[in-house]
Amino acid sequence: MSIFELLTKIPRQIIFLVIGIAIAIPLIVPIGMPVNIMPKSRSLFQAIDTLGPHSKPVLVSCDFDPQSMPELYPMLVSILRHCFARDVKVMLMALWPQGPGLVELALDEVPRNYGKEYGRDYAFLGYKFGVAAVLLGMGENIKGVFPFDYYGTSLDSIPIMRRINTYGDISMVISLSTGDPGWRQWLLYAQSRYNASLGVGVTAVSAADVYPYVETGQVIGLLAGMKGASEYETMVQNEGYSDGILRAVQGMDAQSLGHLLIMIFIVLGNVGYFAMRRKK
């Protein structure tokens, strides 16, 4: 059997094993491939980077579920790291019933690394059903929609919330969204109706739907999928705001290596096929 014939008959088990090892290695030992920062990601980073201790809070809405965690959860963590490193106060909420569990997961991880205290530096409003009523109501009176936080504490007794009444008392809204309800509703009810500044993070498959609104200026910045999350993680680390685990960067390394090996196997198979065909 010639070498070209061998190339066309590589056992699939070998292919799967090689690709599996290549994907696993970056998740265990970070490789640190270069990350190219896209303008839409940089715009969102710069919008937060202009804020400081005396700025209005940032509202982050976690509109996703566990199956979207590889793409959107790293965005949540890196945005929290950025805000806390800049001493920017953060409010969190969710339009999805699965969102609160993911918010608590991030709050168990990030605030303690920056010495942040609940109620003084951040607050979690929780989840409430009725998207249109919730978002329009927040434009008139946030405490009317969320009289209590996720843990049952009156917002009036939470220091960070005492002067927060409408979107006008918030620096920007960031929707981390995997579908509906999500960024579209924030765009329709908060940005268009009340002129709230809106940043968006979405899964890669949804990114193209957001691009037109970035161009019109209705969305101030966009993180697109795991690639966007890795870009934000890289910017946060490069500015010295965090030295934590870069989950999205590791994920992109694994994805890139996997794609590279798949292309190599395709090329090898074609080389073998055309070489054998030429001999005939």
C-alpha cells in the first residue's frame, strides 16, 4: 500500500483521537494564541473604561441559559471584572428564568477578588416575567417594577439603589442575550423609547442581526460569540484589570486548533486521492 493510499484511508478513530487531544490541550494548558480585537468589541470596552467611581451604575441583563454559557458567561465575568476594577457600580437582572442562577455563579466568583460588597458596590434585582411591562416600567420607575432585590431586600434599603429611579440614572445597559427576550426588547423598549445607552453581547449565530444597529449608533458596542468574549477578556487583562482565568481565550484556542487539524486532514485526504487518481 502506497503512502498516498494510506492518506485516503486514515482510520476515523485516529482522526477523532487527534482532534480530541488537540481540543483538550488548550483547555488544560493555555496556549495564548494572538487575539485580534475587533472595533465593535473595543467600542463596548471603551464605553465602560470611561466610567469611574462617581459614574452612574451599569445595568447588566443576563438573558441566556446554561447551554449558551461557553459564549456568554465569559462576557459576564469579564464585564464584571472590568467594572469592579474601575470601581464602577453594577446592577444585574435577568429576562430569562434561568438567568439568576448564572448571575449568582458569577457573583460567587468575581466580587470577592476585588473586595466588593453587596449593596454598596453591586445589586441583583433578579428575574421578573412580562418583558414589555418590565422594560417600559423601568423607564418610569425601577423600584415600581422591582420593589425588592433577588434576596427579598427592599431596594430603598440598598445603598447603591437609593438614587436609582429610571434609565436616566444608569450609565448604560448591557444585554447578554441568546435569543428572545433579549437585546431586541432592550433596543425596542429601553433604547428607542427612553434613549438608554445599550451594549450587546450575543452568541455568534446572532451577531449579524445586531450589526445594523451598531452602525446606526443605537447599540454602542457588540461582543459576538466566543470570539467577542475572548477579545474582551484580552482587553481587560492587557489593561491590568484582571489576572483571572481567560475561559473564552482558552475556548478559542481549542476551537482554532480543532479547525486547523480538520483542514489538515481534508488536505491530506485530497492529496492522496488526486495522487492515486493521477497514477491510474
